[in-house]
Amino acid sequence: MNPTSQVKAGRTYFVADLHLTDERPVATGRFFRFLQEEAKGADALYILGDLFEAWIGDDHDEQVAHDAARRIRALVDAGTPVYFMHGNRDFMLAQRYAALSGMTLLNDPTRIELYGVPTLLMHGDTLCTDDIAYQAFRRRVRRPLILTLLRHLPLALRHRLANQARAGSESAKAGKPADIMDVSAAEVERVLAEQQALRLIHGHTHRPMRHVHPVEGHDRERWVVPDWYARWGYVVCDAAGCTLKVEAL
């Protein structure tokens, strides 16, 4: 199924920011139940980044990586396509793991026709343009040469670098105003106009909500997908529109 094609009538799920790791078995168990109970039989499932807490390469050795590949593959084999867009924690996930799990990799952003509505999908971090330091870091680490070098480092060294990056990220966030780490409304409206989309669905900010943005004289909606730390949830869309679900883990 081409993700940019017209999605047939039914329901489509969007999740992001699950941050799966062996250290958080409750979130992992909830995700596997979601795959079996909610996502099974859906038209499609889109994972909009940060499926994993940290991804150090397709030889990632946490048990949750193997278990998730098997469960996602089962969903795909049962007839529900799964699409994956890189987040800021798992941007090194590559074709080897995608093939193992049956996921189709998507560019960020990707525009689809969702039940007749031009819908833009993003992880969401590029919308946080006020966080200048993060945007500069993101540009550096996403360069093809840097990605190639990182993937060829010894596994133990990649583990250490990932741990250092996570610690540095938490330290940096603690010193930033909350508004800087949220999306810029001006950037949201620019991207919606550029992509000629009537709807935007993204994650990253961990601030689940529906927003309305006036763009070129028309209201356009933005749906923020919840994270899976103390809570879990998703955005689900059908021909009638979208709904946000958020529940405690």
C-alpha cells in the first residue's frame, strides 16, 4: 500500500513517543496489547517516531527490539500495514529492522490523503524552531556521513554514546523554558500552507491535544499524539474525522 494514496474507509491509528525499552515493561505490554486489540484489522498504523527510547543501530540488542519486531510483523501479516517515521531517539533505525518487522519507512514530512483529507504527518521536532540549539544538533547528526560513521562504531561504544546523549538531552531540557520546546505556531502554519494540507498529525512534544490554526483564510487542525510514559494513547481517524485517546498506563 502506498502511504500517499487515498486511504479506504475504515480507521487508521497514529502513535508516537512510546520510548520502548527493557526498563519499562508496562509500556511495552500496553503497546503489544494495542497491536492485538485496537490496531488489528485497521486500515493502517503509523508510528510517528520515538518508538524506542534509544536506537543505536539495527543490531540493537534490547529484548524489546526483538519482541516488537515480531509483534509488528504479525500485525502486518494479518493485513494491517505499518508505517514508521524516524523520531529524535530512533533516527538510526534503518532498512534492516524495517524489513524484519514489516514496517515501511516514511520521510519526515509525509503527506497522505486520509479519507479524503490532505493530511501531513511529522515527528514534530522540526516544528520546534525556537529551540535553536536542538535544531543545529539535529542537522549535524542527520548528515549521511555522520550516520554511516555512527552505525559502524562498536556496539558497546554506541551504547555509551547513547547514554551520554540521553543524559545531555535531559540536562539541556531542564535549563530551557517550556515554550521553547513546543512547536512554533508560525512554523506549523508555514508547513501546512507549503504542503497544502488541511490536517497535521505529529508527536514529539508530549502535549496531546487538538489545535486549530488559521491558514490562508481557513481553519486547519493539528493533532498531537500522546507519549507513553505515565499514560498511553493514540489518534485514530476515520471518514468522520479524528479522535484523541489518552489513558493512564
